Amino acid sequence: MLFNPKPKMKREELYDREYELKEIKNSLKKGVGLVTILGIRRLGKSSLLNVSLNELPYRSVKIDARKVYSEFGNVPREALARLILRGFLKTSGREKARTLIRNIKGVRFLGMGVDVETDKSVNLHEVLERIDSTNERFIIAIDEAQYLRFSLARYPELIAWALDELQNVSFVLTGSEVGLLEDFLKMHDPNSALFGRLHVEIMLKRFERYQSVNFLERGFAEIGMDVTKEEIEEVVDELDGIVGWLTLYGYNRYLGLGHANALRKLREDAKKLILSEFSKLKNLSHRYELAMRAVANGKHRWKEIKETVELLEGKRIDDKNFSNILNNLIRYGYLEKTVGGYLIPDPLVEHAFR
């Protein structure tokens, strides 16, 4: 159902995004080697990726780089090689799998099945070359790919090499910390290995108001629940086209909560989640939180945000250091810089810091 809070897997579970879905599928069918799916948190990037992979007639593997990072504290090449091989081999017979990985340094079979293990001596170039040699199209999808920057491996160079040398392997990268992923890939930097390489960029945006209203109406019709127009309008006013939040509100109603309680629970749960996600930045510097509080409480110009943070901290801050704070908040997706100044793009993030 539309209000299922888990990432969607089938087209009928996905609301709209027809244009983006078509772009991704057409790009991969045409052999484009790199597709990026970008957008702030909770816009449905993972769902769009899942549906795209499930509708394409190619083998694929989906890797959550954030999960790998949480397990190892980085994204080591042996972990990535293992996940890529497991994804490719899961539909292979044992003999075919043995033939594929024969004599790849750092790779060995586990038990009697087709599962594999890798060690630090594994060469990702060799792994990808061997997969490419099968002449079967293979899609390597990496969710939250900005976490690839936490590695000694030079992944942008690896991807650039694959784009130049391999015919059957494509990469799809998603990122909710858009600035960090762009900084990592450096697609527009003449000194980057990926500069000038053909790629397709899909930027997910918030729903327009009519889309948010229609999403809620369809979701409630699907579960047979009558909801007033006034309630839907109030929800859209507050959640501003963030499909993840709209989904959770609908799910709360599905569980039996009334309108006011469903919104209240959403705000409370969202605040806990947002502050938990933000804690990694707060641990780096308390100024990140102070700057977010300033913007959430109506300070949008660089000067007034800085003055508010200085007032809260009780001391002067170097201009360059403060600009770095705001730029990092933009890179992490917590702020946007507009003609009107610095804004928080997610209304519930703004509520969490107000």
C-alpha cells in the first residue's frame, strides 16, 4: 500500500515518479555507465531505485554503503567486492560460479554453495573485469554512496576506469547528502577522474501541493478510510511534499490514530530520528546545532545567523570558520541557500530545531 513505511519494491506501490523511473531505466538500457539519484532525505530515492532494478531485465546488486560503514567504520574494498560478487553469483549454479571466480586473488568459496569470502588482497578491477567478461549486463547500485568516501580505496577512479573499459557493468549511486556525494565524485572538477564522463543525473524534488493531496487521497482510498479535506490540507501545509513524512502520517492513521494524534506522533518520532541522524555533526561541533536553531527560529541571512550563534555561544567566531559551518550544513542536506537566504528544506527538521 502507499502508506507502507518500508521502501517500495513494485511500481504499483510507488506514487508518481514516472518520469524519473523512465529516465533511469532508459539510461541503463542504453548502456549508460553511471546514473546518480540525488535528493534530500525521505523523498523516496531507495524506493525509486528498488522499482527500477526490479523492472529491468538485468542482474543487479544493491549495496547500502551506510550499512557497510556502520559495520566496519569505513567502506573497505574487500567488503564491496564480496557484496558485488554475492549479488552476481546468487542466481548462478555452482559450476558457473566456480568458473567465474577461478584464480581471482583474495576470493574463495564458502561451504558447498555459491557464497564467497574476500580478503584484503582482492582486486576490485579484476572482479569487475571477470563479471564484464560474461557478457551479461550487471547493475551495481550503491545506496547512500557518499559513504564511499570513508575508504582508502579510490572509488571515483575505479568507476572512471569501469566507464572507460567495461561494456556490461553500470553503476547507480544514490545520495541524500547531495553536496557530499557531489564533492566525492567531483564530476565537474577538471582534476577529477570522473570529469567529462557521460552520466545521467536524476534529482528528486518534493511533491507539488496537488501531488501531496492526491497521494494522501489515494492512500486513504486504498485502505478504505474517510478523511476530511480539511485534515488533508492541514497535513500538506505542515509536511510540504516530503513523501516520507506523508507516508508516516498515513500509516499512523492506518494504525488507528486520529488526525491530531497521528500528526503529534509523527512530529515526536521525526524529532527523535532527525536529532539522532544529526548527532554525528553535533559531535564534530556544537555550532552546527546552534546554526540550525538560529535558522529554525527565523534567522536566514548569513550575518544574523552568525550573530545569533555568537550570542548563544558567548564569543566571537571567525568569519571563515562560520562560513564552513553553513557550507557543511548545505553539503549534508540540512540547509539550502536561496535568494532569500539560508532555509531548512524539510519542515519537520525545522520543527526539530525550533
